Amino acid sequence: MQLPENLETIGGMAFAYCHALEQIDFPDSVKVIQMQAFDDCTKLTITEIPPNVEEIYSNAFYRCRFAYKDSRYPYVVLPASLQKLHLLAFDSVHVSGLVVNNPNMEFLEPTSYEKAEFKVKAANMRLFGYEGSTTQAFTEDTSHPGKFLPIEEFFVYASEPA
């Protein structure tokens, strides 16, 4: 599916439960992906987050699939433009990690209701980021799950054969 070139916001639940949706072409103009925009689009495979997106809300990609090149480990590569990531944006998405290209990206906490679920789901998540970044600070906080790795190491993991 091709979205309009001037689209800036993908609204909440815009494509939720579109079980037949397999592919979507994001225009570079997308800046916000709201809550549950692609909720339960179980056949949808995302290969790239829009390059100018600034905020991704909770459950935006709930139960979607991600693919990074030919890697056996799917990673979500977040663009440098991303300012705010709601921590459950990729809930129930089977990925090995997030690649955070903005050293100052803000991680927005899940609600108290969602917090316990988030800790379990993200316990083995790899977060690739820059040394001294908000990503590193996030993982060093003992109340947050995940393991910080320098962004340079992402290319080692991603190049492992399928």
C-alpha cells in the first residue's frame, strides 16, 4: 500500500486489524505514528521506519513483523529524527533489538498497568546506541530491562548469516 506523499501523521488505529495488509510504503513526510496505528496487522512486514518520524506511540506496531536485510535477527532501526519512543511501541513484535540513531532520544515510560508486562517482554532486548546517550542511561537504570551495546556492534550482529 502506498500512502500519500504529504502525510505527516498516521492516526491511532488507522490500519488496526487489517489482517490482509502485507506491505506499506511510508512517505518521507511521516512524523508521527500514533497509538495502535498498525495494531494486529499480523501479515505486515516492516523493513524500515520512516526516515523523518519524530514520535512513535505505544502499540503502534503491535504484532507486526520486522525484517532487517537478510539477517536472521530482526532489528528495528530507528531514524536519527526520532525524538520520542513510547516503550511499548513494538509490543508483541519479535525483534532482537533496537538500533537507536538519536543519542538524545526520549524513552517514554509505560503506564503503571503496562510496566510489569514491559519488563518481561524486553528483558533480553539489545539496545544499540551511542556511548553516553539516553539509550545507555536507560539501560543502566536497574528498573529498565535490556542490554546496551555500542552502535558499532550492531553491524556485527546484523551480518550474521540467516
